[in-house]
Amino acid sequence: MHSNSTQSLFATEAHNPAFFAVRKAMPTKQDPIDFCVPVNRHFPPASLLEDIREALPDIVKYYPDYAEVHQQALSILTRIPASQIIVANGSTELITLICQRAEGPMATCTPTFGQWTDLPQMQGVPIHFIQRQAGNDHVLSVADIVAFVRKYHIRTLVLSNPNNPTGAVMASQHVQQLLEQLADLSAIILDESFIDYSDVVSAANLVEVARNLIVVKSLGKSLGWHGLRLGYAVTHEQRAIELRKQLPCWNINGLAAFVLQRVADMRSELNASFEKTRRDRQAFVESLATIDRLRVFPSQTNFVFAELDPGVSGRALRDALLEQHGCFIRECSNKRGSSQRYLRLAVNLPAENEILVNALQMLLAKWPT
């Protein structure tokens, strides 16, 4: 069931291959349908792409603006004071900076975004892991988190809300309770990279009250343009000043800076795209739930987390979907706290989602028991 090209593509355990590598390895010239990388299929408008084409000679010729200009653009888009914003070259730059400065021990909840589990260890920061459980749809209670923090004397807590890859959320009132009960920690980091696709209210408006709070966001994930490398953090004004000092000048490239200036005034278009994605997700979840040998978890993101029956190999299923049906999915064996029985399926347009649902039904129906 495995071709040589597929084996070489997935030879590394560090991360799934980039879409460009998958495209290059495909036996046909037709692009695979990407269910691996979560994108926003309802953004950008064609006019923004045309603006980029026209401005490209100047974008690559001149230096981008300084950070203050980017902070102001994000302030217009998010209605967050510019003084509380730190703009970065993707959320990973922020995660690296936070981990370099973190007071240990740290804790995060697994499975989650790999940078939160791997970077602290690379920086020599002790870290503990709170395991999410499938039995309660990977949702963690405030009481469980607080008890864990106290037991292991945690000083820095990281919580992704909504969580990647499980799609689970902590309700806004529970986030506030957590902040109140852990006000003595050195830092609480909330990674809200996928919050725009949820009905959860951002905690960014709490940073002046919860002075140990850092909210990490990814505009690239909201726009569905991961290649832009455009992230930002929101925190108390004094901490924001300190973090900005650690970042280099021009850490935002010219293309990201140009797009940021354009989307600053596109709040209504962005919100409409999030609402369309939510509708697509609901229909996708309902269709996936009809497939035997596949358990689908509730999601408030632009992807869906699913669990295969014990007898089904996630890696073999991933390869079969790519080779036989041209669908590229994410199996989660390389995430701490997960295994190859778990899949993350990005929400695409309805017609594409239907192709994946039909392919899964066909393959799992004849899968050996």
C-alpha cells in the first residue's frame, strides 16, 4: 500500500512534508487536495491578490516599515491598543522568544502545537505535560489544570485555546477563572492562533488586569496564508516593551507588511470568511460522523480531529488517501500525547470535503478488521 515516493515523503518524524514536496512527488500533474494545512478558503478577495501583483516590484525593492507601523495596523484590525502589541515573523518567533525568557518549570497540555512541547526542552527549560483525554473530548477543566500546576510548582503555563490539533476549547468564563486562580504565576501564555474560527471571546482584553498574561495570535492562520509568517502577541504594556526589545528591526518581511496594511481595513470581509468556514466545518463534521470506524471530536477551528479504530493504521490510511484519491491529510503520530490513530482534517470547500468523506468511507469500509 506504500509507494517509494510516499515512504520518502514521510521519512522524517519531525513534521509532515510541505505541500510543495507533496506536489512534486505526485505521480500526476494534478495537485493533491490539501487537508493537512488548515487554511481559510473564503479569503482573500481577488482584489487583494491583484494589489500584491501590482505592488510586487516595490515590495521586494524597499525595506518594510518599522514595528510601530505594523502595531498600528494590527490595532486598527483588532481594536487592541498598539502599546500592547508585539509583531513577529510568525507565531513561532514569539514562541521562541517566550521560551528563551520563561521561568521554569513550564507546563502545557498535550497533544498540542509541537513548538510548545519541543522548544522549551531545546532551551533547557524544565517542562511538564498535562495529557488531554479522548473520553471528555480533550477538554480540560480549570480544577485539573490548577491542581497540576500546584503539584509540580509550575511557574509558566501554556494553553492553546482553541487547541491544535484537537479543536477543543476552554470557555471564556473558565479562562477568566484560570487567570484569577493562577495570578501568582510568572506567566500564562494563551495561544489563540485559531480563535477566529470559534465562538470563544479572546482573552486579549484581559492583559491589563491579568498582568502575567501573554496572548499569542497568528494572523497567517486567520488569513489562511501561512507563508506570510505574520504573528503577534498581546500583553501588558510594560511586558510588551520588554519583549519588543528582544526582536530585530525589520523582522516582518515586505510582503507580510504590505498585506497587513491592506487587511487592516478588511475586518468585515475577514469576519464573513470565518462565518462561512464555521458553516463548512459543521457540514463536514456531520458527514464525517457517518463514517464507520472513525470517531469525530467537536471542533471550534478550521480543522477536525478524528480517531481511528485500533485496527486501522493512520499512516497507511494517509498514504492510501494520497496515492489513490489525491487527498493529503495530517496523521498525528509525531505529536507528543498523540498516536497514528489520530487524524487532523482541515476544512476545505464543501465539494472538496465531500471528496475526502467519500474516500474515507470507501477505504475504511474495506479495511481489514
